[in-house]
Amino acid sequence: MQHGGGRPCGSQGCQKWDAGNGFCRAHGGGKRCAIPGCDTSAKLRGLCQKHGGGTLCGVPGCERGAKVRNLCSEHGGGKRCSVPGCEKLDRGRGFCQKHGELVGVGPPRCAQPFCDKKAVSRTKELCAEHGGGRRCLVSGCQKIARTQMATCLTHAKGTQARG
């Protein structure tokens, strides 16, 4: 631990600081939401953001948490793309998804002409619609495998029912 102040988290191998009750927030330390059954960290007034403990978006009827300028990201709060004139949200490293791709920062796009979807193949060349990603292991099924059992969602439901 740096500078010798505070206590380390009581969870084995964790390098974070004790936030209360002997553990960091990630391992259950600190104050928890006062709503029965909610195990989220409390923000304000003993409540988590979801239960009214944080600042909510200033737009009437919006229940999302405020980011910047008392607004949620949907209504204009949050960090914006650093490209002049672009009002889209920053998706990382100061750029929106479109401008991040132009400078090589965002996720790769499908190599199929006129396709703007995210590439998901192991080589990061094709989107799921154009053949990228794993396919369902059930014979004859061409859907995308979305479970740990390497099946599509339709066949995953069938395997759970059989088990």
C-alpha cells in the first residue's frame, strides 16, 4: 500500500483500501443502500443511485442518473467527442464511435461493403450477420452462438429443459 495510511481490503489478494467493515466497496465494504434486498453501494441519503441516492437527470420524468450539467448522457450530460462540432458521446479516448474508428481507436467494423456493424469474428473482419463469430453447434443451425455451451439462445433453452 502506498504512503502507509489506511487499511488494506480484507479480501485476499485485493490491493484496494478498506472502505468500511474491513473491505473495499467491490468486496462489500462501505455503506450499502438502505432499501431491503439491494446490495449496491449507497451514494447519498443512505440510498444507491437507482433508489434515489444520487442526483437524477434534470429533465422532467427522466429517472436516469445525472452525469454532467445535471443531465444524464441521453439528455446532454456526459463527456462529448473531442472532434469540433460533434455532439456524440465519448466512447473512449476522447472520441465517439465514428471518429474513434477514423483515427484507429474504436472497435473494428465489418469488412463487407456498406456494412457499418461491429466485427465479431476471431480475425475481427466480419459482423455476425455476414458470417463472423461462432455458430451454434446444433447440426443445421446457422444462428450465432451466444452461450458458454456454444449454442444459440433458442437451442440453449432446449438444453436447459432437457437437463
